[in-house]
Amino acid sequence: MYYAVPVSCFCQQKLNLGAMNIGVDMMGGDFAPLEAVKGLKSYLSRQDGNATLFCFGDEQTVKPLLEDHGLSGKNIVTVHAPEVIGMDEHPTKALKEKQQSSIAIGFYMLATGKIDAFISAGNTGAMLVGSLYSIRAIPGVLRPAISTVVPKLNGGTGILLDVGLNADCKPEHLNQFAILGSLYAKDIFGIENPKVGLLNVGEEEGKGNILAQSTYPLLKENSHINFVGNVEGRDLLMEKADVIVCEGFTGNIILKMAESFYDVAQNRGLNDDYLERFHYENYGGTPVLGVAKPVIIGHGISKASAFANMITLGEKMITSNIINEMVDSFAETAKV
């Protein structure tokens, strides 16, 4: 199911369907649309910023801001979306009732191939509902997941998933998260043969709760990943694993705690390059891993840098082969 919004009624500019097209929800987020506009300008100022950006939002609000920032060239297409889904609205109800909202129109254009990726810092629930019911999961994927970047002390980058989409999981879900996270680490962050760890309360096999104990043998037998065993909380920032899997309840707690590292450093006036890497703006947002097209969700307090980095991440997901690799990886599962 997708939201059948007649785009011809809203888009008055010719669609540039031959290029890389990335849709941006201009109305989503606490500081939108101004910070979204600044983010677009920052992205287009980069040498590799070559995508055509489709801006979904109220034209009377968005167009003047775009013009004020010199953004009215061929790389910008405005799509009128007169409605906005608020941050506190019920996701499913809002998407059904507000089909002319920036999020609903964005998902319509993604589902129909008018854009290649869609990003938003708006209502997270609406973005997840749109991802699951408009774009849908890749065949064979039981549950899509969202991840967070984990800065390593050695300068490297790790991936933790799930961090909030799936509070309760079965072993089969965590086993699939390991595959999704491995492909994401390889294709987007350039980590060859990423090491996968299972977050647990001890290193030894057989440790942990029923979920961890039942997941371990599945990961151990999974030929699609490089499983290195259990990892503890103290291993998160070290080199033991590149991809760490857990259920979304634990993952979200870790995510929120990690975000506080940057805040604590700022409050105490600490100037530390490593702690700077915990600032969410550096990464922009997180993709919904396991759905059939790139959907990237940003923090509600995203500012210009975060919007620019979300667009860059969308570009990487389009130009990499990650979606096709995910499809191939789960093809056999889909046949069962």
C-alpha cells in the first residue's frame, strides 16, 4: 500500500527522472524548514553533491527560503505539500488523513520511482509506517531495523542494531539484523568482512537470557556473516566487533546514552576529537535497513549539517549496491 497522492497536482516543474533524485521533507523537524534549506545549500556546495533534490513542503513557506539562499537552479525541484504531520500525531492516522502532507507525498514519489531516496527529520512513527506499508520490506526480511553509528577508540566505525524499531525480538530477527548490519557496514562504511558480535552479559557461549542463548547458535551457523561471538558493553567502543546486534529495547537505551556523551562534553567545556564523533549531526540520520528503497530518518532536532549528511547518506545508498545485495542475501529465505 502507498498513499495515492496525484503528484501532477503538486509538482509544477519537470521531473528530472534521468538523474539521481533525492526527496527531502522540508517541513519535518523542530527547526524546519530553515535548517533544511541550509542543509540543501551545504550539500550542493560540496564537489560531489550532484543529486537533484525534490523539496516537499508548503510552497509559500519553502520557495522564498530557497530563493533567499540562492537555491532555485536545476538541482532543486519544489513539490507543493500543503499539509504537515506533527511530531505528536498518531503515525498511521496522520498518513491516512493527511495524504497531501510532505511525508505522504514523499513516500508516494519514492514508491512510484519519481525519487530514488527519501529523507525526513519529521514524525519518526510516520516515517516507519510509510517505510513498512508504502515501500515494504525486502522479500524474506522478517523485520526491518534501524542502526546507529558507534565511534571506535581506534578511529574506526562500528554499527549497532536494532536501536528502537523492534523492542521485542526473536532469535531469527537478530540473525537477520546481523546480515543487514554487515552489508551496511561493508557498502556504506567500507568495512571489508565486518566482524559481527552479539551483545551479551558475558563472552562465553551459553551466557545471557533466553534470547541471547537462542540467537548465538544461529549467528554461529550463519555463513553470510563473520561472527566473532558475544561482546559485552565494555567492548562497544573497542575493536572486537564492527557490527553488534541486539533487540531494540537495549539498543535504544545504548543509543540515548551514547548521544549524551557529546552533551556532557559540551556542558563541561571539553574539546575532545573523539567525543565530537558522538554528535548526531556528523551522521545525519539512519536508514531503515531491510526495506526495498532507501529511507533515512533524522533526529527531530536536526540542523543544517545533519540534513546535508542525510542527503549524502542517501546518495551513498543509491550509488552503492546495498539494496540489491540485501535482496540477493534474502532471496533464498523468501523462497522457504
